[in-house]
Amino acid sequence: MDAAAAVAQLTPLIDQAAAGERKADIGMYFAASDTVRRALLTRMAAAVDRLAPSGPYREQAADALNNPSAYSDTVLVMAGVLDALRDDYRAGYLRSVEELIHADVFADFLEMAEELHSKKYKDPAAVIAGSVLEEHLRKLAVAHGVAIETGGKPKKADTINADLKKVGAYNALEQKSVTAWLGLRNDAAHGKYGEYDHAQVAALIRDVRGFMVRHPA
């Protein structure tokens, strides 16, 4: 889950609980509308299930929901869980070890591409940077539940790119950028070396790195 998207989903739930807390008597506020309380708790539980990794977030939420006390107490405990989860998303603490390894490996390959480019080997640099992009798209697809095969065969990178846009992994503008980057990579891989220049390869390496930072997988 993209951190910004997770924060956007968690914030309204935390704010709704805070609105109740500001009432003169929070117990009366939630008791007056059991439907409101149950709906809020259901949405909070769904958010934890959807956004939280295994561990303390889920354990605290399960304890609060399985051992309810006063109306207000359960809501506030859940709000605290969501608040901690939101803060950790904002701080970048929820990137998994696997994600960090992917990032490090891809960074190494992009550094290799930069080194080749600096020595005027633009064509292998373009192939490496484009290959990093293609593999990152596959990792991103898995993270977003997008199939990377069809009929038992790997999907083309352009198809995965379109599918990722459809599920909201990124917007149409970024989809077009990815299409252009993949096009440059294909030109390099098929020996069309005159279709691009050194400046475009430098931009490709820079832009692929920026894309991976914006959309970790």
C-alpha cells in the first residue's frame, strides 16, 4: 500500500473518533447512536485488516474488539491503533525487508547504468535502466494484486503498466511516462541506437529512480 494512500484512508476514521471525543460526554455521544459507533468500529477494523502488517497493530485491534468495554473506550483504543499506524506510514517505517532489498538491488543496477553512461556507453546503460523498470513494474503489480501472467505466459511490460494505472497505482500521466521509458528501452534492446541520445538515457535513469521512490514495491 502506498503510504500517502494509506494515510488518506486512515485520517477520516481518526478524525471521526476525535470528533466524538470532543463532545461533553463521549459515552453519551456514541451511546446515543449505536449505529454510528458500530459503523465506525467496523470501518476501523477493516482499515487495520487492509493496511496493517501482522504484529502489534493487529494484536491491539483484536484485543480491543474482542474485549469491548465502554462504547467510548473501544473507539478510542482503535483510534490510537490507527493513529500509530498512520504515523508509521508517514515515517516510512512500514517498508518491508523485501522492499528494502529490492530497492537496494535496483539502486545498484541503476548506479551501474549511470557508470556506463558516464563512460559514453549509452546503449547498455539504457538497457539496464529499462530492465530495472520492467522488473519494478512486475513487483509493483504483485503488490497491487495485478496479474503478471496471462494464459501461463508473462505479460508484456506495457500491459502491466496499463493494468497498474487501471487499479490506481498511479495516474494516466505517469502511465504515459512509463510507456515512453519502455519505448526507449526497447529501442536500445533492438539495436535502434540512433533513436535516442545520451541526454535521453541520462533522463531515463533519473526518471526511473524517481518513479521507484514514488512507487516502492
